[in-house]
Amino acid sequence: MLLYLALGAAVLWFLVGLGRGSRVLKRREWRLMSGAFSIAAFAAAAYVGMRGGWEISIVLVVLGLWLVTTARINAPRAPAPPPSSSEMSLKEARSILGVGPDATEPEIQAAYGRLIRMAHPDKGGTTGLAAQLNAARDRLLRD
């Protein structure tokens, strides 16, 4: 029993090391390998679970779930569109922030704050979308 846990910990340590070292494996290779190992972990968990080894089965299921999660996290993201170099119109700025033509400065700031909290790159948004929100706010506050 202890041998299985030690072996599982060694395999997990090896996979974590490979997953973090993107220089060793490219993202696509890591995703494929992670997917294959997760399928193997789930199959082994089912086999061991049917034979009565519930403790090992639970460890294998957790390992499989972790591998699936890392395969999705390491998925390459689409590049953000470059910010538009042309001047944004007032109509475009209002539609981006979702405010009307008679919106006051506090309303514009409130709409911007609500949207940037969701669209900020640190919260899963893109830099292009955050740049559009910044440009729309600046355009509306300038006029």
C-alpha cells in the first residue's frame, strides 16, 4: 500500500515537473500527453476500484482530474486583437460601455468599473478588450 502511494507521488512529481517546464515539452505535446495519462489514470482507477482497492482508486481519480485540468489550463489562448489606431466615435464608445447619450460622468465610470472587473486580463479577459474599454471611457469623458 505504501509502495503504491510512493510510486503515485513520484509519478505526480514527474508530471508536475514536465508540466511546468514548457521548455521541455511544448504546450501541444503536454496537452496530448496529459490527456493520455488522464485516460490511463481513469481506466486504472476503474480497474483497481472493481478489485476493491478504493484508496488507490481515489488517488488515481484525483490524478486523472488534475491531468485533465492542466491540459485545459495550458491550452494556448487566441492572441488579442491589436487596439484600433483610428479614433473611436461617440456612438461606438457608448455601445461598448452600454450607456446612453445623456450619461453623466459617474454613470460612465460605474459602467466602466463594472465591465473592466470582468474583462481585465488578470480576471481572464484579453488585453484588447481592456484597451477598448479604456478607450471608450476616455472618449466619453473627454467630450
